[in-house]
Amino acid sequence: ADMDSQCLDMLIANGFSVEKDI
């Protein structure tokens, strides 16, 4: 569960970063 949470957190963080970049 911890690994999944970290992966999701990273994906979400990347998504936010991309949205902010655009």
C-alpha cells in the first residue's frame, strides 16, 4: 500500500507540475 501511495503521489505531483507548466 505504501509503494502504491508513493507512486500515486508522484503521478499526481507530476500532473500538477505539467498543468502548471502549460
